[in-house]
Amino acid sequence: MSNQKLKFSIRPYEFKDSNAVNQLCKKSIEALCASNYNSQQVEALASLYHRESDGKQVEVIDNIFSFVNTLIPTDLAKPNAIVAHLEDHLIGYASIRNSWISNDSLLAQLFVDPEYARRGVATELLRTLENNVMDESKVVTIGATLTGEPFYQANGYQTIEQYSSFIGGVRIPFVHMEKWLTTPWEIEKFFWDTSRQGMRNIEWLATETEALLRSAFNEG
């Protein structure tokens, strides 16, 4: 695999990209996560991207999205979901969600075709989304995979703590990470850390309760 940088383009995600994106995400998980997760965990992660839509469904939903955008215009210059293209081949996908309650965003997905890994695609996707949300968000959070943790650390993200979640009945470890896009005030950082720790405690309690219930059910 060449380490030479690619000359690719980035554009807003469209629903007609959905099947190609699902295939890309599944391929990326199966190829890159095997070094950090066992086969059951990889299969559970990849199962999130098994669904595909037929051509008619894609056309109908794409038309609906286009109609909604005429009623509720979005800033196409700063999309929250983007894809990377090399000629006519989709090689990357990333999405981010802004919080309506606080000034933060959640990086929901970032995947690159394994054939084009470590060639600047993921970094450019990440930087593009960070720039797109900078006016609305002060901090970006991630529930990163163990595989992705070193990449995000290299791009300025801090590891907060490891946690786990169930997908398809399989317990999978993830990593809470965050990056401040602007330098916070000390009091602002204190309240942020306090509130986020409270949310993480609730998530931990929910996961461990599910683990106990699954254990009791299996033993019974």
C-alpha cells in the first residue's frame, strides 16, 4: 500500500450514497478492527451496516430529502455528513451531530476504505467536520473504537476513559474522547467535566445493569 497522499475530493453526503457508505463502513470495520476486537465483536460492529436499500427506495427517500431541504434550508457549505471521493469511487465517510442543549458536537462516524488508509483521507474528513461545527460547538466528543483511539490522539483528542456497550448482545469496549475547538474558561471546563462525568456514570450504570440481566437470563 502506498503512503503517497491522494488527490481526492470531499462533498456533502446524499442519501443515494447510503448503500455505498454501508459497504464502506462494514469493509473498514472488518479489515481494521480485527487487531483490537475478537471475531464476535467485529461481527457485531459490522452488523450496524448490513442494511441496504433498493434503487426505488433510494430514489424516493432522496426526493423526500430534497423537498424537505427546500422547506428547511441547510447550510450546504457546512454539512454534518460528508463523503470523500477518488474519481467515481467513494473512499471515506464521516458524520457529526450538534447538540441542541450544550455547545458540543458528537463525532458519530468516520470510516475510510482500508485500501486508502493512512493516506490523509481520515484526517481531512475530520478537519472538515471540525471546521463545519466550529461556529456552533466549543468541543467535539467521540465514542471511539480501540482501533481509532491512536488516530484521534494524533489529531488532538484527549482520552477520558474506556467504557463498554452492548451491540447485538455482544459487549464491546469503546473510548470516551474529546477535543476543545476553542480554549475554555477554567470554570467552563469544570462544569463541562462535572456534567459529562455524571452522564458517563449513568451510561455505566445502564450497561452494567444490562450485563447483570443478561447474565441472570443466561444462567436461568
